[in-house]
Amino acid sequence: MERKISADSNGRSKRVTGSRVINNEPNVTETTKNHVLEAIETLVYKPSHSVRVIAGNET
């Protein structure tokens, strides 16, 4: 079962914010980054290999 990471409550896309944190992209506040990283640890999040292959990030 795949779990979605809840990143912020300001109406922004939680999936996109989580992706930005995981990919270490700019424009993410330290507070939001910390919330997402905490959720990743709590949920024992592991990226889907299949999705990464489709996205072209891994073969």
C-alpha cells in the first residue's frame, strides 16, 4: 500500500511539496522541509521503483 506524504496545510499540493523535498529542490521553507522529512521517517516512506523507472530516473 502506498502512502501519500502530507507536507503542508496551506492548500498547496502536498504531493508536489513532498517531491520537491525528496529531490532537494529550492523554494521549500525549512519548516515545510522538516515536516515532510518527519513524515517520511514516521511513515517509513520508500519510493516506488516502478514510478521511478517510468519517470526516467532509474533503469
